[in-house]
Amino acid sequence: MPPRVKISYSWSKVSKEQVVPDAVIKEIQTGGYPDIFLKGRYGTQLQELFPDINGLTNRFQWDIVFPDGDFAKLGVGGQGLYVSRAKGAVVVWFSTGTQDDEHAALVLGRTIVQGLGAKMGTQPVPLHA
């Protein structure tokens, strides 16, 4: 099944309390080691998806952290989660596909978030039902 993508907005639009502390988010965004990331097989694969971006890394269980602070987690079978605090957006996708599908969805998630411009409004945007 091809990826099904949905996009939502930051926690403050959907919850009364923040679950993940700002300090943890900051550590995810800034605590990685790009030189080590690129020495691993998965880091090399992800860097190939974004050849024009220097400084990619990973942190804790997040598979890729971008220099602008966005980060993503990819799952077996093609599901994933892309978080952009700067844009106030979360992109989620589900699939029963392959690693190629998961990588394509990651690129799509980043492309969607980069195209948002300013922070999102107040309603989630279904991109594929």
C-alpha cells in the first residue's frame, strides 16, 4: 500500500499540556554528531536523499535531524513521523511498503513542511485520505 500522509500542527493547538519538555527537543535538535552519522550505513543512505544539506545527524531514537531543527523517525514497512517545531507542523505517514517507500515519504514530508512558509493555521490538512 502506498504511503498515506496527514499533516497536523503543534501540541499547543491540540493539547492543554506539553508532553515533551523543551529541553529534550533542544537536545534532539542540537545534540547529534554529523561526522559519526555519516560513517554509518543508514546515515549514508539518508544523506543521499538530501545531497544539498550538510550537517545531517541523528539523536536518541530519531533517525534524521536536519540542521534547521526538523527531525524524523522512520519505521519498518514505510511508516514515519516528521516534526518541525519551527513550522508548528507534524507530518505522519502510514504504509505497508518498502524502505524505498519510507525514504520517498521522508522526502515528501520535508518537502511539504518546507512549502508551508509560516507556521500552520488551526486545522490539520489531510493530504491523502
